[in-house]
Amino acid sequence: MVMRSSRVGVLLSLCLGLAGAGIGCGGGGSSTSSNGDGGDDGTGGFGGTGSGSGGIGGTGGNGGDAGSGGSGGNGGGGGSAACVNAGDCDDGDACSTDDCESGVCVNDPISVDDGDACTLDACDPLDGPSHVAIPVDDGNMCTFDTCDPASGVQHAPVNPNDNNVCTADSCNPQSGVVNTPVDPSDNNACTIDACDPVLGVSHKPIDPNDNNACTADICNPAMGVQNLPINIDDGNACTFDACDPVLGVSHTAIPLDDGNKCTFDTCSAQTGVQHVPINPSDNNACTADACDPALGIINTPISPNDNNACTIDSCDPALGVQHVPVNVNDNDACTADSCDPIFGVQHIAVPVDDGNACTVDACNPQTGISHTPLSCNDNNACTMDSCNPQIGCVNNSGAYFEDSFANNSKGWTLAGKWQIGSAQASVLPAYAVTPPFGADPSADHTNTADNGIAGVALGGDISAAQLEALTYLTSPVINLSNAQGTVYLEFWRVLNSDYPAYAESTIDVWNGSAWVSVFAVPTNGPHVSETTWTKYYYDVTAYKNAAFRVRFGYSVLGASAFTVGSWNIDDLRVAPALCP
């Protein structure tokens, strides 16, 4: 603040005298005066400052009744405070000058204007005047932003012209000056388009001439220069057409002679050079006609000899060489007539064996080879007669299983007194029974050298001296799963047996899950008495299975049982048909 000399007057004394009463003294000035500050401890505040002459101060605010330190009321407005010197007029405002004139404080605002239009002038009551530079950037890249202290901020437009006629000049407020190159193209491929910074765009015509006499030079606005090869063909196949870049088109006659005495050399304007082969033929079929490129035509006599003892060789000028085959036929159907080119005609006996054991092979000179089928009938109704081309006649029984009991090669299971061996006669006690029991046979049914049978105690007997439960002769497994039609169990026997409840004689077959009885001596008789071989058969079709078996059984059950020879069995078959 700035202090001035104070003015002393009556008003100061009045204000001082009234100070204790809490009444402020105001200036008598204009309405622009400020209110005075309240006094302490009930003392009225000084009057407000005014710009006019001091008048009588307004009534000060009443002092606070709350005791020491209370705020006083606001000073009256309108009059200046009474002062003695400028120090009495300090209003604490750095933006005013403080002066005491005629006992009245005068506080005039100071001037902050620095006369520079490029600053923003202000005053802070605490810090005093300030002069802040005014920002000149208007955010537009197309202006030059400046400030003149006299005239202030200016935004002069930027001139984008780069003095280059080859650019399009403009200015963008965001990015600034833009100098875009102009496109000199006239869309004509026959001009060279360019731009000179001073002279501007130019379109110079392109010269299509390639200085080549072999091309037709043109320029197409769309496609540009074209140097098209000229057509050198003169339409004459007898000339060689060419073009020299300097001399131009030429048509040179093509040479005809191929240096070959075996051709006629000609040239056709349409088809060109032709070398037609010369026909060396002398129309004589007995010469070999040829042509040598150096010597010309050669007609060499042909030798008819083919060095083949099987031909008659000759040559006819019209028909040529002939090799007539010799006749090798000796009119014998039992010879193979042939001819060897070296040894000549041959007559070799033909083999009559056709490698088939089922034919009788022979040859008759008139009718030739014959292969008469071999008869394999053995006049035995118990065999199936056939012929195998490899081994000849085959006379099979056709059975699924058969055994003559020459030995136990088939694998029977024997229990108790069962045996497989030679037939043996037995001697038994005489019983008063009718018919009487027979003895074991001395020979087998087939009367073969092996004399083999299956039986119980061969040549002996079973009796009450040794009681036995059913005891079996059991066959191996016989696979009947693929057997078609009826299946029979057949065999020859000599059986002597008591009856239950003294003894048993049985035959069972296995049906795949259990043994099934097909024969048993009836309970309570009669007994069985046999002295000769007798054939028996049973239909076992219902029991066919992959594990089919047959078993023969005997037993001695009581002390009163007769002594007997029991079972004798031979020539057993499991077959699809019965054998007489």
C-alpha cells in the first residue's frame, strides 16, 4: 500500500471521542465507500473508505455483549476514516494507494495497466499487480499467431503456395500446409507425362520406332507402344522366309536334293519339299529289291532254300519263294507224325497212358487211342465202389466207423474181463435149460488170418463165483455231426447170457449228453443162447452227435447165475446203410 500525509480535522476528534461508545465514524463521501471494520471489545470499527470528501460517519455496529474478544458490528458506510498520517490509512490491500488527506484516509485503486496489449493485467490484494502474457495460439495450423504490444494478438493466414506448379497447395487447420503432387498422367500410353516446377505438366509423344525392319511399330493410347513382328510368309512352301532387322524380309529358295539316290526330290508351293521314295521293284518275286542311298536300286536274286528238311523249296517269278511242307502222315493213328527241320520226317509212337488209373489205355492204328473206363465193381454189396484217378479202384465200406477187431488200433476202452484178441472156443457145464447155452466160437466171423474179435473172457466164462456190476467195452468217439440220413449200428455176435436179476447184457449209445439203451436182455427172461455168428443192427439216427459212442456191458448179479461165455463181437460198423 502507499501512505499519504493525513488530514487532521474535527471529524477525527469526533470519531476518537465516540470510539468508546461503540459508534463508528464514517466518511461523508459517495456511495462507493467500503464498510469499516468492527472494533475490538465493543469498540466500533473505523468508517469505510470513500472516494468523496469525508462526511459524518455512520453509526457503528453495536459491540458484542458476549465478553472479551467478541466481534464488533460493521462500520458505517460513506465516510473516510479520520487519520493523522498515511500510516493510519493502511487498508491491507496491495491493489490500492493509502493516503491521509485533511485527516481523512484516501485509498485509491492503483492502475495495473502496463500499456502492453500482449499481457493480461490484474492485481491480487495480497501479491499486487501481475502482467501475464496472453496466449496467442488459436489451434489453427493455417495461421501465424503473433502479438503486438500496441495492437494485441493477431492471427495472420498462412500462405500454402510453395511456388511449385506441380503441387496442389492447401492448408488443413489440423495438419497445416499440404502440397500434394499433381498427377501429370493424361491416361495416354503413347505420351511421356512429366511436370516441371516452373513450366508445369507436359505430355511428350512417344516414338514407337524400334529401328527394326522386322516389326510394325505402332502406339495404342490404351496399350502403349507395340512392335509387332511383320508377317514374312510369302505363302510359298519352297522358300525359306526370314527377316533381317536391317535389311528386312527375304525369301530364299529351299534346296531340294537330299543326296539320296533312292528318292525323287521335288517341291510344291503348297506342300513344300518332297522326297518321294523310288520303287526298286523289278516285278520279279524271286529277287530281293532294294535301294542303296549311294548306289541306287539293287535287285538281288533270292535263294529259296530255308534250310528246313521239312519243306520243299522253290521260287516262282510271279508267286515268289515257296516252302511247301512235306507230308508227314504215315496213316497210322498210333504214331505222332512230325518233322524236324534238321532230321526230317519222324513217326513217334504216341503215349497212350493218360495218367488216369481209372482207365484202360490202348491204341488202334485205324481208330487211334482209347481210354476205356475201368470197372471197379467188386460184387460186394458191403462196399462203395469208386475209382481214384491217382490210385485206381477204391472199394470202401462207406461206414463212419468200422472195426474187424484184428487189434485194438481203434482205441476201445476195456474194463473188467473185456478183451480184444483171437477167437477161442470154450467148454461150459451142461445145464438143464432150453435152449442150452452155447460156447464161445473158435473162429471170427470174417474167418481172416487175424481171427480177431472182441469179447468177455475169450475162451472162458463168467459165473456166480465172481459177482460184477455192469462192466463195459466202450468205443472211441465217432463224429456223426455231419452224417446225413439214417445211421445204423451193426455187428455180428455170439451171445450167451442169463437174464436179470441174475445177470445183464446191454448195449448203450451216447447221445451227446447221456447214455441211451438200445438193447438189454429182458428182465425175467428168457435167457440168450447162441452158437453161431448172427448179425444185429440198430437204428441210431436219433442219437447222432459229434461225440457219439457205443458201449457193450455185462454183469453178474446173483449167486444163482448160470456160468456163460457172454459176449463175442466181430465186424462192427456204424454206417449209413446196412450190409447183407
